[in-house]
Amino acid sequence: MTDDAAAAPTCLAHPPLGDHPAHAHCTGVHGVDGRPLHAAALKFFWGPMDCGKSTMALQMNYNHARQGRRGLVTTRIDRSLGPQVTTRIGLAHSAIEVTEEMDLRALVRGRWAEGVRVDYLICDEACFYTVDHVEQMAELVDDYDVDVFAFGLATDFRSDMFPAARRLFELADSVARIQVEVLCWCGREGLLNARVVDGRVVREGAQVVIGDTVDTAQVRYQVLCRRHYRSGDLGPRA
């Protein structure tokens, strides 16, 4: 064995490659889903509330599944407060609730141990995951050859970045803002998520408080342009 081969990282991609001659470096080998090994990527799709992140997550899952790939859909603190991905246009999909203690690598390894293929992960509400979860996502891509598609907000109600979102910006192979435009009440592009309690914008409190964008919610969120986010102006319907 050459020094280079000895130094090469162990390939953990599943299923095993057997005695394929390229096993040492996994070069030129294809997985059972037909894609080249070590072509996996960590991709982060972000945008403000109401821009269709969860809808895109379910569409991504559908597109990959219909081509024979097998994946897991995960979420954390969905607006429904249940183990599912829900959208404001009425779509929903069962999901695995990610707890603070969950190890995404162990989740995938457990499915493999049961004989279940996992080619990709859909991680909705990724902004609410922990930084450790994001590190695990990167490891799943690099060492396990599992694609990870993460969807979430970038900033909270104070316009500060969520820790997990910041780490995704730092580690992801690609970062894309979802192109569905959300408008502020004034007609400008909505950029920031304001938390509204008792009819006014609040700027203090826990980083994560469950709410929705509907006017009847006790705690609600409203997407505003920067000008009206800074002034706290919720518009004539407030």
C-alpha cells in the first residue's frame, strides 16, 4: 500500500463497495442510486417567512424520490408543533422531529443497519437545529456520501443570524436565497421577520418563539422591508 492510499480517508458510503478495484479511493464508483460516489453536497436554501421554504423542501423530496432515490425528511419546531413539515399553501409531509440530543449521523447509520437506504436528507426549519447538527450534516456529506438539503431562515426577529444558519453559510457547498418574492405592506421587498405582540413590534425575548404570520395569532410574525422593520411600522392594517 502506498503512503497516499494509507492516508486516504475511510469510505463510509453505503451500501458497501465490496471488492471494486477503485475501493481504496472510491474513484469512479457509483452508488446504487446511480450517482457517482463523493458527489454529495450540502446545500442551504434560505429566505424570510412566507417565501416557500417548506414548499420547496417537499418539492425537492418529491423530485429525488420519483427518480428512485431514498431519503429522510426531518424538521425541528414546525409551526404545527408536530413531527411533520407543513406549508402555508396546504401541503404537508410526515417528518422526523430533530431533538437537541439527536445525532443525524446515528439516525442514518440506524436506518442502514435496518437495511434501509438513505441517499439524502431534507432538513426543514434548519435554522432551529444546533450548530452540532450542522457539523453532522457536513460529515454525512463528506464521509457518508449522503446529500443534505437544508431549508430555513437566516435571521431572527432581532435581525441577528441564527447560529445554525451562520454555520450553514460557512460550511455549505452552495447557499441560495429562495426566489419567491415576499412583499412588505408598502410594496417593497420583504427582507426581515418582525415579531408582533399586542399589535407592536418587539425586539427583546427568546430567540425562538412559535408563532405564525396570520393576524389572529397571539404571537405573530410579519415580513417587513428594512425601512419599516427599523421603524416598527406594521402598516395601515395593523
